[in-house]
Amino acid sequence: MLSLHGLRGLTLASLACGASSFTMNHFAAGAALRRTSPIAVTSRRLLSRGGATRATPCMASAEHFDYLVIGGGSGGVSSARRAATYDAKVAVIEASAMGGTCVNVGCVPKKVMWNSAHVMDMVNEAKNFGVVTSAGKVDWPALKEARDTYITRLNGIYERNLGNSGVEIIEGYGSFVGPKTVQVEGVEYTADHILVAVGGRPTMPTLEGAEHCIDSNGFFQLEVRHVSR
């Protein structure tokens, strides 16, 4: 391991693993650094910047939480916010839009679509109650846009609620790499307690003709309305 102590032209402020900081005299330290072959390349990079420089010669320690939640669905978010009320340091790991299945591809979009069909049905039945009207048609692209806008608003509400509760949001997929250690996008996090709240996803049955079907997630992605024949 290279020691920087006693190097001419360099004032050492702190030397902790993952967060070494030092102030370098551009010219005085230059010759000494260039004579030290293990950091010759690094020295040229540092000297080209000049002035005060912050370096991290070894990997930073993993950030530690009291409570770490993997999954930003209704259960994970509720649990994280409740833990935060007890002054715990909490974070939620989520790779997609906040809110999980219910908000993004479940209850909420389904009810928006159902309500559109319900309104259309009421218009068609209006004449039976003495209401004179003419049935129109569903503008599918407009319906999809309105539905997606509504969901995006809910995503924002979930994120703001977490922020207001003091819960940190970590974006990406979490995977266990050790005891009470989770890695997200190459960064490690540790916690005293970890909740796995990743939910589930639809499984297509292995039936003949299943390749011609879509699941509920696929339904919400349709750009045009398909009519059964």
C-alpha cells in the first residue's frame, strides 16, 4: 500500500479508506510523485487539475441503514414510512416506477379502464330511463394518455410521501451479495433489517396457442383498441 505521509509539497488532511483528501502543491509535489512509479499515471491526472484534489484510493465503506426495503410497492412503502416514524434510517430500493403492481399495472389502471367502459354502458342505457342521447365511441389513445398521466401523478405522490417521511429512495435492482448486504448498480448497502417486498408477476400458462395471448401488463401497453372477432 502506498503511503503519502512525508511527501514533499503535499499536506495531508485526512486519510480514511474511501475518502482520502489532500492538498497538493502543483510543482513541489510533481517531481516526487513522478518518481513514485505506482501512482505515476494518477499523479499526472491530479497535477493536470491543480489546486485541491479529493481522491478515493480504496473502495468506500457500504452505507448502512437501520431498515432497508427492496421493492417500492404499497407494502414496502408503507413499511418504510412506518419505520421512519421511529427515527430509523430507512431506504427503499426500486428499479421501476414507485407504487408497485397496484399503482402501475394493477388496481389503478384497471379501474380507470373499467370506468370508461362503465360510462359508455350508461350512455347506451340512457334511453331506457328517458334520457335522449347518442352513444359515441371510445378514443383509445386519449383514454390511455389520461390513464398514464393519472398513474404518473400517483408515482410522484408516493415519492414525495417517502421524502417527507425521511426515507431515501435508491434506484435500481437490488441483489444480496452477503449477510445483510445488498448491491444496487455496483454500490453496496448494509442494514440491520432487510424487507424483501418485490411482489410478483403474471405467468403465462403453457397451453397451445398461448403465444397469441397477452397478460394484464401487455393489455395496459396496447396503443390501439383490439376488437374480438
